[in-house]
Amino acid sequence: MGKGDYTSRGPHWVFWGVEIGAPEKLWAFMGWDCVEDHEKFAKTLAPEAVKDLPSVLSHGEFTKHFDLEGSGKLVYKSPVTELILAYFRSDLPLEQKSAATALVEGFVVKGLRETPGVEGTGFGWGLEDDFPVLDGDKDQKGCVLVALVGWSSVEACVEARKSKLPEESLGLTQEVVGVIALKSVLLRCRNISKGGDGEHGRRPAYRTSATFDE
């Protein structure tokens, strides 16, 4: 990343990580007060800050925003970060959106916080309605509700999943709230200011998600 003083005018925090099982895919998460701050940064300081990324990354897939509730930074600081992404059609009615929110909030608040190995949780809706479905058809897009889980290890996540699949845990089924796709991703994240000892090799693609502060 290009050098410069971005601390007072850039994101409050930045975490990045690669997918477990697919290290060629990299994610980045940034904390902003509002979308406008991100857009202003993108037009002014970002070009210098990210000028070296093309030398290590092949291409970007998307940059989107979430409004999150919960312990977002604790999730990213955990040894393993899980993203459970529930996709809905772009014109999802308000009553279905409210029903989905209640189900995920119940899952996060009641179903996860006492689960062994869980170090942090969060959830929230994407602010855009054209999120590309991960590993879906090229034109498959929609609005998205995300649940974030910080795990102490991959083994803890696997053990918790033995009893229920992600969609069963969330209560999100197509019949109930109109989910069109449900995806789960496991990441190992780190704070960008700490540097890293990443391996060299094939240039990874990257997927970015700019999130709000809690």
C-alpha cells in the first residue's frame, strides 16, 4: 500500500484476509462513519494509497457497504471470521425484510453468543440492492443480509455446524422469507497496520466490503 498520512482522513480501521480453502480470494473490510466519507476518500487519497495493489492482485470483484450491529471489530480480530450471506431479490418487501432481520437477530443474539468458540458476532443489511451472489451466475444480484461470527478456530465452527446447517440455524429458508441464495465464507483476517507474512505466488482477486462503525 502506498505510504501517506491517511489516519485522520481515511477509514477508522482496516482488516483484510483470505478465504480458508481458497487463498487466491482476498477480502478487505473498512470502518467509516458514512458512505459519503468513503466516496470522498476514494476520489482524493485512495488512488495514492492503493497504487501498488495491481502488482499483487489480479482484479476486484465488488465494493459494497453494510450497516452493522454488534461487535464487528471483535469478529475480524478473531482467529477465524465467518460471513453468512443471505441474498434476496432487490425489491424485497419491507415486511419480508423485517421478518428476515428478526430471524437473524435471534440467531446472533440467542443462538450464537453462548456457543462455545464464538468470540464476537454482528449482523446487518447491505446498503445497496445489487450485491453479486458469490460464485453465482454473472447477472445474479440482489440485496443481502449478513451475519458475522468470530470463531476461536475452524474446528469450533465445524463442531457448531454438526447439528445444523447455516440456513437451518438462521431459520432462513426460501419458503419463509424468500431467500434466493445463502453463502458462507470462512476467512483469516488481520489488521492492515500490523503487516503480514503472506505467501507469494499467483495474484489473488479481491472482494472489498466497506462497513460502518458500530
